[in-house]
Amino acid sequence: MSDNTNNKNEELGALWKRQSKNGQTKYLAGTLKLDIDGQEQTVKVVVFSNDKRGNDKAPDYRMYKQREMAQATTQSNEDDML
């Protein structure tokens, strides 16, 4: 195994394997460190397998900015009301 302390590549973030509460969807969750206007900011992201892949040029995975928990809960509740 390689030693990350000797790696000359710049680390942009880290991802962890996760599974949905119902156990049916596996995904990755983590953080990216971005340089925005000269300031380093950390962005929470989630990565899902692209199950709607129509051809070989389509991406294997899609990355999204993670919604804040309060926003996700509110959105979920609003969706349930429709």
C-alpha cells in the first residue's frame, strides 16, 4: 500500500462509503477543499452511481453538493405534502 505522507499530489478532500437508511442505495459522502477567491472553503458532497447511463460517454458517477439537514428535511416534508 502507498504511504499518503509521501504523495506529491495535492489532496482535494476525502470520501467515505455510506448506505441509505433503507439499505438499498450505496453512495459516497465526504468533503472537498476548494479555493474560492483566494480562500479555502470546505464543501460537503455526496456521490451516486449513475444508474441512468445511456452510453459509454456518460459519467459512471455523479457528484452533488450535500444539502443541509434542515433544508433536506423541509424539502422532504414538502414533497410528502404534494
